[in-house]
Amino acid sequence: MVKTIIQYKPEKKTEWDNFVAKAKNGVFLFFRDYMDYHKDRFHDYSLMAYDESGSLVGVLPANLENDVLHTHAGLTFGGWLIGFDMTITRYQTLFEAWINYLRVNSILKVIYKCIPHIYHQVPAQEDLYLMFSYDAKVVRRDVTTVIDLNHKLPYSERKKRVLRKAFKNELSVEKSNNYRNFWPILENVLETRYGKKPVHTVEEIEKLAHLFPRNIHLFLANRKNEALAGAVIYE
């Protein structure tokens, strides 16, 4: 059973990252090098759970804002990361220890953003049941569009026409590391269409792409060496 919940400290970085790498619902967004790039903007309050033998059995990316625990406000999603050997009985003791930890530390509200199941190595939605058992309330739902690449969707006639037009106008799509060439395009589109700014500055995305070259990629659509459009892909 889970006996101890502690707050993450920098000296625990290696232990944290090793656990994320082996978790059944971990993705690279939860490695500390990714989480800590914006540590100046969020009061990190990530937690680590240990069983009676002292083994790490769960980690929770989180930040604290006005006595409210978010999992995590600086990430798209979050929630408890657990190992392949986690059982529902042990998970219940983890939640019991967590709730008690929150009460002792006068944290009376949690905003819990679940990890979408499409990112699980194997099904890992026990936390949804346990949140229900503690009378958690659903306050928001987001829409995700998912394409199963083993069952690819056919191109529509409109898409085929667009492709023919692109080839005719000598457009090419290439992988690139020139984020500074793309960022003004992104900033302009977000500002004019949505009144928003990019989540990352160009310096931040360059740093993250350098730290995670296997996971973060930039593709540019060019015509005569001029970048006209692009997309940043998280893999």
C-alpha cells in the first residue's frame, strides 16, 4: 500500500524521469526538462508517492495557484502517472494518502486534467473511477480529433485539388530547424484569427526542440525558399 506522499525536489530529477520513462501512461511532456522550462511562471507542486517498502509507485505533475492544486496548469493534460504493476487496490491507497496529504497542507481544491487514453501504453484510467468515488465534478470537456494511422482516411476530392494546386505552384514541405523563420507566421495567424499568442516564445521552443529532438519537429511549406506556412509536431 502507499504510505508516503512527498513534494518533488530537484534532487529527485533522475528518479522522477526514470519513472516517467517506464510509466504506463507517461509521455515526454512529463520529463523534468520539459516541465521546468516555464518554472518561473508556475509554483511547482509536483508530488511523488512511495509504498511501504520505499519504492516509487506514482508521480503527479502539478502546480499550486492560490491554494488550488492544478495537474498541471502549464501542460495540456496531467494526472497521476503509474507503473504497469499498479492495481486498483493499491491505487485506492494512493488516493487515500494523497487526499490526506492535501488536507494536512490546507489544499482544499484540485483541478485534475486527465491524460487522454490514446497516449496510454496500456489502459490506465483507474484515476477516473477513483475521482468519481471522491465525488469529483466534471467542470470541462475538450474535443480531440484522432486519426488511427492503421486505418487512414481517404483524401477528399477537395484535398486532392488542393494538392494538385500545391504541386502546380511548386510548393514543397520540408523538415526544418528554423523556428525563427516560422514564428512570425504563427504569431500573425494566432493574433489575426484568434487574438492569441503562441504558448511558447521562439526561444522556449528552440530550447525544447534541442532538449527533445526525437519528439518535437518543425515542418515548413516553402515556395522558392520562402516559408509560407508550417506546423510544429509533438510526437
